[in-house]
Amino acid sequence: MTTAHKLSAGQWELAGRMETALGVQWVNDAGKWVNRIKYHFGKSERVTAEVESALKESRIKTTPAQYAEQIWKEFSPTMPPDWTPKGAL
């Protein structure tokens, strides 16, 4: 499970769901997703639900992490891929 601190109970639960969805790829992407969950909870929740649904329906043709990133960009085409909130690191 993620070792992120200062997450609310809802954020912690969502991080756990995303960790489960991404599987072994969570190790590489955890920091990015924890920050997204902290600063864009609603959007992160929608992306997580879509990834979970796509996994169940076998619709992912790449990897869960690549699919999640694609969905994130589709939900917000103006956000740069290396976006980090000010003061997050």
C-alpha cells in the first residue's frame, strides 16, 4: 500500500484502488498519482473508476498505467504531462 502521508481517509482509499488497478506499475507512478489524488480528487476518482472498469471489461490494449495516463489527458487536454502543483515536492 502507498506510504503517502497527509491523505484524508477518502484519498487514502482512492490511492489504494489506483494501486490495485496499476499493479506492479504503481511503484513507478505512485508519486504522480498521490499528488493528483491530493490536488484533483474528483478527476482522479473518475480516472480510477474508468481504469477499473476497463480492466474488468478487458478493454486495455496497453498497460493499466498507460491507459490511466491516456484517460487523465482526455479528461483534461490542457494539463501538461509533467504537471506538478506548486509546493507539492
